Amino acid sequence: MTFGDMQLRSIRRSHIEAWVKNMTSRLAPTTIDTRFTIVRGVFRAAVADRLIASDPTVGVVLPRKRKAEAAMRIPTHADLAKLLNAAEPPKRPRSRPSFTAYVALCAFAGLRRGEALGVQVGDVDFLGRTLRVARQLQRAKAADITEGKNLVDAAGGITVVVRRPKYGSERTIYLPDELIEILSEHVRQHTPTGMPDRWLFDEGGKPWHDNLVDYRWRSTRTDAGLTHKLHASGLIAAGCDVVTVQRAMGRASATTTLSTYAHLWPTVEDKTRAAASAMAATVLATEGSGTSRTREVREW
């Protein structure tokens, strides 16, 4: 143990810094942060009990953690196609049954994982092409089970709890025709009859849970050769503005959305390049604008 043979009052800031430096070469910043927080708690308690005069962890600089949003990458249309094609592998159709519709719902409607799990068939207005996001499913914790409210038996004997969407973000989402078609086919194949409150994604009448989705999503990404997360960057890639993405995801404000996803929106340079590229493509596609004409323009 690093400080096991040292008296509490003999530990100096330099000892803590050396300990952190040693961990930096072999552990992730998040792990170091967790360990440091525990140790700091001990010293703070010792100061409060007047066992030591000062906390040696004060002023110690930890390695910077990479922001989660910095790791995000916008999936291209080709990436999304790969993911959808890999969701239900033809050679192993039973390994991820009906997962295509789940991936499509998250990708094209911007739903969070738990919100997609909580969708019931009656939430989808197939004629009006809308979806009402009214609940989410989360794995039940010990406190939830003790309370005994809003508990549901999920697939595989897992207990989940039904909650309101994150941040109270109940909302109505407008769905594209293509997603409506995917969901319609999903209902036809997997849950054609029953009450409106039946789960859209279920096994034997019991809803999916997060572990099941995590496993299937990792397998899908592996088969597709990609590393994307399930989030709304696809809407950004499709050209949606910040307010549209905010409303689709149920964020409290556009500011919150921007603080998380701002780096994914095209920059001014991107927009200028895209506009110039579109103009060039139109001009060069015009009859009579062959390479000889392009050469003449350059020489001029």
C-alpha cells in the first residue's frame, strides 16, 4: 500500500504528487480521479477531527480527463447504413432480433437509450407520423425495489423501473416516413396484436433492459467496424439546427445542447467549402463545361 507504512501527519503534498505521477503512467485519468477523491476524503476528515493541521492533497493537479463530447464523432450516412445492416446479421438472425428498429429509432429520432426502451406501441401515431416520448426504463436499484413503485419485470428476469424522461422532457417528435415504415414493419413482425400499452421492444411481452441493449449495440458496432455511440449526432450530420436537435432530444435549453454538441456542427469553413463544392459541381455538370473549358478559365 502506498502510504501504509507512513504516519498520517508525515504525509506531505510531495508524496501525494509522486503517487499521482506514478499512477499517471498506467491508469486512466478517471480512475486516478476516483482514487484521489477517496484519499482526499480521508485527509479532509483528519483535518476536521484535528488529527492533522492541513490537507496535503490541496493544490495537487490531476491529469486532465478527456471530455466525453471530444470523443464524439458524427456518423456519416454510410456509417449509419453499416450499423443498420449489421443490427440483425443475416447469418445470425436470432442473435439480435428486431434490433434494426431500435437502432433506427435512436439514430433518426434522437431518443436516449432508456427512452427508446420505454416506448409503447400506442406512443407512435403512424398516421400523424409522430412519437410521444412519455417515459424511460432504467434498471431498478435496491432503493427502487424497496420502495416498490413503478417496477416492471423485464426480459431475462431483470427488474426495471419506469420513470419520466430525463429532466422531465416529455415531448412529441416528428418522425420521417422512412422511420415510420421501419417501425410499422417491426410491429407487424414482432408485436402485431395487443393493447396500445404493449412494449415496442419486448421479448415474450417483457420489455428490453439496458444490459441487453448494451450487448447488442457493442456486437452491432463490432460487426459494422465502427465505434459510434447512440446519440443525436446523426441529426446534426443531417443538417438540423440546434433548436431542432434540442427539441428532439428533450434538452432543457439550446444552450445545454450547444455546450455538449457544439463541436459537431459544421464550422464556417465547412459551410463555405460545401457551398463552393456544390456550386462547382453544378457548373461542371452543365453541358459544355468540359475539361477544356475548365482549362481555358484557369488560363484566363
